[in-house]
Amino acid sequence: MRRLLRILALVLLLLGAGAYWLAGREAILHWAFDKVAAATQGQLQFDGLGGNLLGAIRVDRVRFSNAKAVVVADGVVLDFSLAALLQRRLAIDRLQADSLFVKLVRSDEPLEPPTSLALPVGIEVSRLQIGLIDIRRGDFSLLLRNLQARFASTGGAHSLALQGIDLPWGRVSGTLNLSGHAPFVLNSTAELIPPNSDTFMPALQLDVHGQLAEIRTRLKTRSIWVQAAASAVILPFQPVQLKGVEADLTRLDLQAMDPSLPRTSLGGRLTASQSRQTELTGELELLNRIPGTLTQGSLPLTRLAARFILDPEQLVLENLQFGMRLGATLTGKARLDADGIDAQLAGTALNLQAFDARMTPTRLASKLDLQADPNTQRLVATMADARQRYEIHALRQGNRISLQNTRIRNTNSRLDLQGELTTQGTWPFSGEAKLASFDPSVFGHFPSARINASVTGRGQFKPDWQVQLKAA
């Protein structure tokens, strides 16, 4: 009996040694990966395979393709435990790729909820590293770099610890926990930290929780120029996939965002819902806590409110209302798209003291037409009451404003003007004008004069109003 046990032990030892020897041969590695590729009916392909099942496996290129996506990974290295696999557990010490290319095919088919997200075996990836990730879908493209993460799954519950990945706007880290069984409960947090040298890009915090069929999200943002929060409910398997959109703006300072812009302290609220598959409708309101005149470097706006319609092509603002200092309200509509802004506004009782405290009080009926793109803003405005009339054609580029074909009438004073104003430093200006019985004092607290001439001039508005004129 003892002899039989010794013989059996020797046979098992020889079989184990033979299996270990086979696993160390590269031919067995090729055989195993050929079986995997065959099981996917050619959707998964491996090129430049090297190594063995007992050590690191290297693949020059891994390619997966079907009707919905193409995924290509280059420079793949896989180091896993064969002993753990025999225990129905996949333990990977390192899964690495130099680059990953993902091309998603556009589809109008609605998403279907999964029946299960469970895995047949437990998985643990101690080190997941990808140098470059290139994601494309139609005209959309996104480059991600330096992904570092850990992944673990019991088969029925999955967790991802994202140690970091570089986006164009900063580095993201976070966690994701997802159940593999219905109703697929998930919890996730993520944080985007801008580069140290970038004080403009705000830091972002995202919290996600709920079930896969009803995902609740909350986003917070903070920087030197903005502080805000937003929340929404995502319904990925419904025709209308977004509801309960709410956003609260705690602080927005335009001057902190761009020194050439006025100083503000804006707060407000936005509510919206998805009305069609690609359309969002809602209402917004902004309040300016520190309205002031333009010459003070402030914004004469006290309130902005509108109903909006947003789709992938444009933003349309209806029932648009601009509340101004000293009581006037401008109403109208506006449209914003990839080419810029197109807005039309009208109002009554506009007081020019809202823009400059030195102006004489007015109650002007106003009509404004604004067109703007990322580089220029063009304004055509008509303002008039029983005593005076302003016709303004202005072009703004950065902090420089050009006036073209501008006509001003106030009682007997008349002015036809073209020139330039720089809204920086002393607010210098220069221009050419034709004046008839022109008296600056009828417009406000300015020097009194009576001028009939065609002149060129230059001067400044700050700290005191000054002008030097030369007859043409």
C-alpha cells in the first residue's frame, strides 16, 4: 500500500512538473490566445504575441471590433497569476498599454438595460496603466493621458479606484462602485484638479449615486472667479434622458475671469428639463450684487432673467429681461451659436446715469441690436426722448471701442462722431467730430462750451475728464 501511494505521489509530481513546463512554453501561450480569438468569432485579434503563461505576456497590438465600436491597444503587457486562475480568480499584477484607441459608431438605437453585469470569475488588477487614450465619435474627439488605476471584482460587485488620469483641463481621480446584479446600484466620486499654473480653470467635484436606470448626479465647481453647483437625474434607458436639472450660482466675477471685463458679483439659479431627445428648456435668473457705472469698472446690470431653449446647435433666449441701475428694464430675445451672439432689445425710461454718474438724468426709449463673435462685438443702438436722441454704431475688440457714424442730438447741440475709446487705465479716447452749437454741459457734469467746428481730438475720462481739440 505504501509503495502504491509513493507511485501515485510521483505520478502527480510528474504531471505537475509537466504542466508547469508546458505553461512556460510560448507555443502554449499562442494556443491559448488562439482559442480566445476563436471564441469571439474573430472580433478579438492579437498581433505580435510573446512571453509565456508563467511570466509577463506581451502583445504588440490587440484589436476588438463589432458593429458599435473599434478598440485598438498597442504595446500591451499582462502579468497574471496562473495559480489564481485555477481557483476561478483572475489576479493581474500589471495590465499596461502604451496607447488605446476607441472609435464609437453613431447609433440612433435606444440604449437597452442590461440583464446582468456580473462576471464569471473574480478579478483583481493591482496596476492598470495606459499612456494615451484617444476616444472618437463622429466629430467628437478626446485625448486622455497617463491613466493609473486599480480594479477589483468579486464577480457580483465591482470597484474601480482611479488614481489619476490627465485631461486637457487637469488631472482627474476618483472611485466607482457598481453592483453586477439588478437594479445595478452605483456610487461614484470624481475630482478634477487644474494644473498648478492654471488659475482660470475651476476645480470640479462630481458625486454620482443611485441605480443604473436612474442616476443622480451633483457637480460642484470653485475658482478665483466662480463658485457654483448643479444637479440632475439621468435616465439612460428612457426617450427623455434628463430631468430635474438645477444649478445654483453663488459667485461669478467677470473681472477676475478677464481683467478687461467689468467687476461683478453675480448670483443666480437655473432650472431645466429635457423637452425632446436633444433639447433642454428652462428658466434662469441672475442678480448682480454690486451694480455700478462703467466708468467705475462695474456693470450697470442689476438683474438678468430669461426662458431658454438649448440644443446641440444653439441657445435661444426668450422673454429676455435686463434690469438696469436706476430702474429701467430692457426686454427682448437672443440667440447664441457657434458663430456668436445675435440679440435684439428694447426698453423705456433708460437713465444714462446708470452708465456714468456724471450724465444728466434721462428717460430714453431704447432699441438695441447686438451681434458678437469670439473676437468682436457690434452694437447698433437708438435712444431718444423729447429732448435728445442718440444713434450709435459701435464695435468692441478687447478693451478698444470704435464708434462709426454716431449721431447725438440734445436740444440745440449736435454731434456727428467717429473715433476710438480704450476702457483701460485713464480711458483715453480720440476721434473726429462735426459739432454744431455743441455744449458738453447739457449732457451732464462736463465743461460748458458752445462749439461750431469740425475737429479732431483726444483726451481721457479718468481720473478727470480732459480733452484737447484741434480744428480741422
